[in-house]
Amino acid sequence: MSNLKVDADRLWSSLMETARYGGTPDGGIRRLTLTPEDRQVRDWLRGECEALGCTVTVDALGNMFACRPGTEAGALPVAMGSHLDTQPTGGKFDGILGVLAGLEVLRTLDAAGYRTRRPLMLVNWTNEEGSRFSPAMLCSGAYAGVFAVEDVLARPDARGITFGEALQAIGYAGEAEVGSVRFGEMFELHIEQGPVLEHEGAVIGIVTGVQGMRWYDLVVEGRAAHAGTTPMALRRDALVGAAHIVLIVHRIAREHGGVATVGEIGVSDASRNVVPGEVRMTLDLRHPESAVLAAMEAAIEAALAGPDLAATPVRLARLWDSPPVAFDAGCIAAIREGAAAAGYPAREIVSGAGHDSVYVARVAPTAMIFVPCKEGLSHNPAESATPADCAAGAQTLLNAVLARADRTDSD
């Protein structure tokens, strides 16, 4: 069925329609995991999938699986999808484009009356962003056996509400055991969240893998003191120590060709006339090679023990280690051929951001498709992608999924 074409206007309409759920005055979206806004968009998605004759299953962590039957009984589905949650300052495309493009694939096949050999499945993974419940990709990780379900349910947000409590509150604590809903392979479409495709004029990014990531919490220990009576030379200012750390990680990341980000920083019990006695901060390290990540970590640990921080000792705790991922060669080939069949300029690319496919790749063949976003901007209300590029990604997804869903065991 090489003549099947997605409906670009229908896809764009769905993107704009779902932007209502958690929409903010500046044009962005604040749709945090397991909030009323998350429930609203989930309800919308369930209704659209059921209208197409799909069976929707929800597991114990709220992961959603909509299955469209194939002609071969017992065959494992080909899955598509991403996530519906956003950052606090989210945009209209991060995550949800992958879900709605998968929905558009199902709609296109339904309109054509075409049934694939293998079933198709559309997935919404819970808590990909990690902005309410840390870490990121929490529930795809649990699906892959990386996190224990009980630990996920017990994780609190900043207000002390546990994941399990929030899940019950929105009515999406499903009955299916986590990991019990199986599929044979998975494709995830996403905006690039970087500037490479736009800069090079490529429409499709053929994602070959994802770089490794490590997250840390740091506590800088100083001594609180009166701001007017404590001489500069006698201070143990935790914020000055934190400033040194920001510069240290910036330097080390550049030296190793990686990236490092201090994304959160806060003075405990802050007051304008008190020398900061304690600072808490976060650190995010990334690189495509595990050995280089380890070298960056070692260099930072050595620097934290150095003379610049002698007056303000630092406690460093690694929270999360996501090793580099190489995607499945067969799925990558299907994306490459799908883009070529549609005539889209494409290039191979490694993802700098984490995605649910990182963990899914541990249990099923997986690959990703990127489309450009304006100036590479994401996690920002100004996040933008064109209708044509979104449709190109959905068409490439359709082509790749059809190739895999209709192939026989001898192919």
C-alpha cells in the first residue's frame, strides 16, 4: 500500500486541539504528569483510539496501549508512540507529536480500510519528562525492568504527593501488570530538540542511538552567618562554592567534548542578610560514550575535592545513569527506506536528549525519527515545528511501520 498518505491537515488539527489541555497564555503547555490536564488529554486520546476500533489497555503505572488488530492471529504488534506530559514550560510538539502521528497512522489505515498483517499499537508512556516525578522516562523504564513498580508508585513530587496517589486521583491506575502488554518492535517520532536538521536542511533525522546521561544531586556545605558583620576573608559562603562548581563542570564538559548542565540551584533557608550556609543543586552530564562520561565524572569529583572548595565541602550523589543506546539496525533501515520512498532529505543523527525509546530498546527492537524544530528550541513555550515537517515525520512513520507490519518471517 505504497499509495497511502497521511492527512497533514488532520494531524495539525489534532496538535492544535490537544494544545488546549494545559495551554498557557504564552502559547505553551504546562501538562505535568498525573495532573488534571494529563487526565484530560488521556481521555481525549482514549476516545479517539476507541472510535477507530482499537482496544485500549492501561497498566498499573498509567502507560496506555491502544491495539489495532492485524490479520495474523497471535503476531506481536508493531508499536508507535511517545508521551503526553510536558515540562512546566512546555511546547506543543515535544512528545505528543509522536503520539498524534501514531494516531494519524491508525486513522489513515482506517480511512483506507487497510488491515496490516501484524497488529499495530499506539503507546503513551507515563512521566517521560521527569519534571514532576524524578527521574525521566520513569514508566518506560519500569516497563523494561529498570525500575521497580513499587518504587515508582512511592516516589513523591515536590509537594509530597506520591506517584501512586496522583495516579489514583486521575483514574489511570490500570489493571494490567507492568510489562505484560507486549509488542515486537517500536518506532518513536519526535522533534529533534536541537538545531542540526534545520541547519542542514534535512527533513528527517534517522536516529541511530541516544547518548548516555547521568544525573546528580549536590549539596554545598558552608556556614550561615550575618551578612553585615562577617568579614569576607572569614566567610564559608556556600553560594560562592556553588559558583565555582558551575564553572568547573562547564570547563570539564568542554574539555571532554560532552555537555554538562546545572539546571537547578537553591539556597536553603535563604535570607538577604544571611551568608548562604547551604546550597542544593543538580547536575546533568551527557556524552555518546560511556568511557568519556566516566572520565567527566571522575574529573568533576577530583575538582570538588580541590582547594577552591576547601571551605565549602560538597556532597555529590549520582541519581541516575542511562548508558548510551544503539538502536536496532532493521528498524533504522525501515526509517531510512520510508524517508527515501517519500522523497524527504534525511541524515543519520544521534539523539542528545533522552527518550522512552532508550529503555524500550532494552526489551524490543526500536528506532526513532526526528523532524526539525525552529532554532532547535524545546522545553519552551516558543517551541515550533511546521505542519509540513510534522506531516513528513508522520509519513515516514507510516511507511516504516507498514514495511515492518506487513513483512513475513522470511523477509
